[in-house]
Amino acid sequence: MLHHKLIMTEQKENFEVKVSTEIGRLRKLLIHSPDSGLGKVVPSKAQDWLFEDIVHLDTIRKDEYDYYVKLLMYFLDPEKIQGNLADIDAETSNRKFFKPDHPDFHGSHAVIEIQNLLSDILKEPIIRKKLTASVCAIEGCTYKLQLQLIDTDPVELAKIFISGTMADDLMIFAPIPNLIFTRDVGITINNHILLNKPAKKARNRETLLMRYIFFNHPIFADYTGNILEIPDAAQHFLRPGEEEEHRTTLEGGDVMMVSKNHVLIGCSERTSAYGANEAIKLLFENNVVNKVTVVKIPNKRDFMHIDTVFTQVKRNVWTLLRSISGNQVENIPEPINFLIEPDTKDVTEIIQFHKHQQNPVRFDSIEALLDDISRNELGSKEKTKFIYSGNGAFPYDAREQWTDSCNLLALKEGVVLGYDRNDKTVEAFKSNGFNIVSVKDLINDLESGKVSADTITDTLVLMPSAELSRARGGFHCMSLPLMRDELES
């Protein structure tokens, strides 16, 4: 217990939460490595649990996600990995470096594992009792099971809460496989954290766990007054029906911190107008930002959040799905009997609200909005560029957007992670002057010193994606940045 307290004290020292950009050098983030619950998703429940397919757990871990963790280490916490890569790779079979509950887990204070934070707070008896009672209530557990869980070792209990599975492999409730998409549980806005309000029942438990972590873990102790929770509208329970469009919902994939005083909020399949409205009120009332732009995209499963249709690469470069943009869609074939013409009539609506300005501003297209951000807020002197999903050509644009061609994570300005399967999008990056490198080659070059995380520029890092892409989320989804450097003027 003493060793544990020392670790938590060390981790809390100098812990800062601050994000004012999508592309500043990433310094700290929350992730969750694929847990055993992903290996228990069954076909009959996959869509209820928000997965499109079942995944092979061993492959998604060893051949895909572990490379993500290693690359994050070289950029955010190189002392944990530099010089140790050969030993880590030699232990691939047991993966102790990547296992949150293993004594030899990396334990990074920059690449922070949610499961370990959960284990930490469960070591406090009062929190363990309260959280166990809350989980058992929403999962409909018996009182005897609740008492049994309270007496469970905190490390094991954290695994149970996430995977839904006891140590003897008995499932007692559903897993929460979407916890790997940490972006959706909250978003850092300057030095505040906006917690989500999920649209789907499958995400209720992960939201509960994250609330307990943010309000109770020592590393967030200095920020509990800066944690914003979106309330339901007054007397919402009197509204007729349970229609989703009348609910107050918001997920982190629909929130982007594009500049110090400007947040984008998407209205989408997962975030309602009610949710966006409540978020705007919270942000303005707490003086977090003075500008919020609402981007309404079509309410469709294949779009889901705004970060599935655009993300930022550099201050003057963005990835974007052309079919929802303001530009004319080109190269669309005439419809014939076996090919349905893509829906290009869905119109995005963009409204910008200013805290001290009565009348909102409207933008005609996403390109116009992003160009305004690049030039007028980020000080770009270069022409704003748009790298279109599938190189802007049907049907590759829709196919590759479905496998997250637009859902990219910036490790620093111009260095982004994306899936290796989106070939036409890769071609578009090449034609815009970006280097293309596989994550395996980049890790070897970082280890040998051939390249440096500090000097690498304008690079798309290709990540393996055979299993991860089945889960319908890219690396922007799989990250909750807690700290980024501000962009230099």
C-alpha cells in the first residue's frame, strides 16, 4: 500500500490538464488497451453494444494496438521505451509491458491507462462501496452479488467492471467494449474537462466509471472544480416518449478544441441539439471559451460523430469527407441498375455562437469554417488545404470514410496516425507532400535514432487495421488528450 501511495503522489506532482488545440504537440492522454470484454462480443449483441462485427482479441492487441502504445511512448514518454524495445518485443507472448494489471506494466504518467486509474480509486473502501452499488444498480445485480463484488480485490474489480467477467470467466453483465474509444467519455477544453452524456445505453457504465475517476483520482484533484457535467433539461422526464432527438446527449467525438477560445460541437447521430445547447451554456457560463460553432451533420450511423468526417492535420491542412462538404462532388457516375447514386443532398448546417454577440454567424460549408479557423484564428499564411477521403472520388470516399480515413490523431502538427487500409486517402496525402511511413518502420527508426520525435514533420503514420477498424473508430476516437503544447505563433 505504501508503494502504491508513493506512485500516486509522484503521478500527481506537476500534473497539468490543458488542451487548446487539436494539433499541438501531444504530452498526456488517456487510453484504454483492448480488454478481455472485446473478446466476448457475440454477433447477436454486437450492434446493441455498438460494434459492427466481432473482433479477434489476440490480433487486435499484439498486431495492432500494441504498436499504438509503443509509438505513443516514443513521442510522450521515451524514457519508458528507448533502449528497451528489443526486450519488449521479445516478450510479445506475455505482453507484460502492455498489461495494466501486470507488475511490469509500463505505468506511464503521460500515456495513462484508464484501468489503472479505476484500480487506484477502488482501493478506497468508501469509493469501492459507492461505485459497486451504482454499477450493480444500473446492471440489475442481486444484493448478494453486490456484497461479493465489494469484497473483491480492487485490481480484479476494475477488470470486472470493464469486462463484465469474473475471475473464473463467468460473465455477470455485458462488457463495455467501446471504452477503447476514450475520446467519447470526455474532452479537455483549455483547463476544463467536459464529460459526455451518451446517446446509447451500452455506454452508461463506462460513463459512470469515468465520472468516478475524474472526481476521485488524485491526479485530477486540482481540477474537480473544472469538471463540467451536462444536465438534462428541467423536468425532462415529463416529456412524452423516449425519442432520441428529444434527449440531451453529447459524446466527445462531437467536440473539437480548435483554438484557445473556440470549440466545435457536432449535432449528429450521437449528439443532440439539446446536448449541444447545454454544452454551450456551460462553456459560456464558466468562461471556458467565448466562441462555439455547431456543425450539424446528417444523422447517420456511417457518420456517427464530426470527427469521423473531418479532423485537423496542420494549421492549414484538414482531412474531410467531400460528400458533406460545400465543394461540388466530382466523378460521380450516372446511376445504373446495380449502383445506387450516393446521397449528395444531405446538407450540413453550421452556426457560430459568440458569447458577447447576440446574432450568430452562419457558414455556407465546412471548408469555409475550417478555412476561417486556419487563417483568422491559427494565423496560417498558406492556402488552406483539404485532403479528401478516398481522394474525393466515389466510391472510395465513402468506403474509406467508413474505415476512418478522416479520423486521424495528431501527435504534433503535421504528424498524424491513420489506418493502413485507406489506399486512396494515402494517395491524397502523398500528392499533398506528406511522407508515408508504416508504424513498424517508424518505431525502428525512432529506436535506432535515424529519426527523432522532435524533428519529424509532415508524415502520415500507417497503423495496422484489420481488426481495429471493425470497431468503427480511428485513433482520434482512441485518445483523450489531457495536455498539448500550444501552437507557436
